[in-house]
Amino acid sequence: MALKSSRRGDVSPFIVMEMLRFANKRVATGGDVLHLELGEPSAPTPQPVVKRVHELLDKNLPGYTESLGIPPLRERIAAYYQEREGVDVAPGRIAVTTGSSGAFVLAFLGAFDVGDRVALAVPGYPAYRNILTALGVETVALAVGPETRFQPTVEMLERVEGPLHGLIIASPSNPTGTVLSGEEFRAIAGHCRDKGIRLISDEIYHGITFGMDAVSALSFGSDAVVINSFSKYFAMPGWRLGWMVVPEDLLRAVESLSQNLFISPPCLSQHAAISVFDCLAKLDANVTTYARNRAILLDGLPRAGFDRLAPSDGAFYLYADVSELTNDSHDFCHRMLAEAGVATTPGMDFDPVSGHHAIRLSFAGPAAAMEEAVRRLKDWER
């Protein structure tokens, strides 16, 4: 007799990680790869953070912490909101998490029940859809495109048939990099409040914008769940550290879930992360580098045949419509890797319905990689 297994694992793979595996296989067999598939900053973690780790290890510090994080880090995050966003957040509402991924799990479990319906933009970050599906929550796709700058609108929400219990907003977004204006965000937040829809705001790319500031959902009230990460702007990928700003009515649920699911976030990462807030000038310099990389691709990609690009207001991605080049983005990206040595991500990762004619390119890497990628794509016979 076959052993029982759960259908919760019947979710789509995260294709970008599979592309990384193929890219690594190419390198292992003697090829070279330009990594435009990963949303991982090429800038190193700021030196004061690394120095602090050495100091902490010498003290034999790492161990369990409070489930919502160490108080000094929660206090420093609250101060950061006042400094950068101009909003007051009580440190007690901040929950430090095991990466933003841990924050999404806690938010979805704390806010939604099996059978609830949560709306999200498509194309969008695939883990939203896959985590919600694994938890038995129905996802409602909001098909967004150039006409709304790849962001949802109040009008879209009003057209949804049946009840909505939640909405996920990402600004800047992944994969398109588009940003909601303050006016647009205010309208969406107000609609959610009026209709009893729990707003989840993914703000992990805040700090990385190009001429258009990203506004926090905290500017429009205290009932949204706000999620951020140390992996992107703060250049600490792999430290597995993020945070949530939690509405008062969800605090106890998030704390209890965190205690049982994760015990606590990584201790060493928490203590070290306090130092990163003293490195904002360095982190802003990284954004200047991303802007330069973005300019290289915006100039070179159209001359290489990739001229239908979503507006990239923030994050470090370009989302390209390649329908004039292919109707199979998965095969297209694999051929690009095999024949040109340029790794990108198929749009199917972000849009299971229409992503077959789109790809995502990351400009988080070094400028030399962007320049060489443009050169290779111009020469690529496809």
C-alpha cells in the first residue's frame, strides 16, 4: 500500500532556482555564465556587519532569542521608519523573521483561513501564489499589464466576483520593478479598509528606486501587514533575516505561530544587522550602481532585439515581452543560456498563463556583466 503524502507539496517549482542549477552545471563543465537570473545584490555585505559577526563569535553569543526578535533590532527598525518613511511605528509591532519568506508564511497563516480568497497581481512573485496554495488559500489572479503599469487598481478589485479576504501589493514589484504612486496606493489601501480586505504590502525592494519613491503602506494606516527584508537594499542575502510590521490585532497570532514554527530568527544575523543601519550611505551608493546597470540594459537591450520592456521604477529587474521572438520562454531562456551563456528567468515563473512570452533580467550584478550580456545577445543567432 502506498504511503500517505500531502497535496500541499503539489505546487510549482521556483523556476529561477532551477535556472541557477542549470547555470552552475554549465560552469562545472567548463562554460561561463553571466548571471542575470538571480535577484541577489552583487555588492558585498557592509564591512561593519561582518566585523560585528567576528566580535559576536568571539563572545560565543549565538543562541535562541525572543521569537519576535531581539529588542535592540526591533527598536532600530522602528527608528529607521521614522528616519526614512516619516512614520511612527512602535517597536512592539515589529516582528523579526527568518527572511521575508518566513514573514509571508506567518502573515498568511495569521490572517487567512483555508478557503479564503486572496488577490495578487500577475505577473508577480511566484512564492505568494505557491505558499497560499500550500496553505489551502485560494488565489485570485489580477492580470496586470502596460495599461496599469503592471500594478493592480481599485477598478480591478471591484470587478472580482465573490468575496475577497486579502490583497498582496508589491511596490517596487518583482518581476516588473514598477512602483505605485502615493495616490494610487492610498486609493487601494482605502478600498481594502472599506471592504474588510486584509492588505499585505511587500516592501522588500524599498530603498532601490530610480526617480520615483516607493511609499510604504504604513503611510495610510496601521491595519496593513508590511513585510521587508535585509536581503535586497541592505545587501545581506543568505543571512535569512527579514521583518514584519504587524497590526495590533494579529500580533499575538504571529508571535504564537513564530514560536512554534521557527522558535526564533537567526541570532547571529539579528545582532549583526543592527550595524547595517549605520551603513546607509554605502547602501545608497549600491543603488547608484544598480541605476548604472539599468541604464546599460535600457540602452543596449532594444538594439539586441529586446525592445518591449516594462517600466523599471525600482528593484533591479527588467521584464521583457519577447512574444515577437518566441512563444516558449522556458525553452528560450534555456537556449540563451546554452548558446550565449546568459542566464535569465522565464516569465512562466511569474505568470503561468501569459508568461510564455516574457523573460526577466536582473541587473543586480556587476556592470561588466551587463555590458557583456548586451554584446552577447546582439550576436546571438536566435
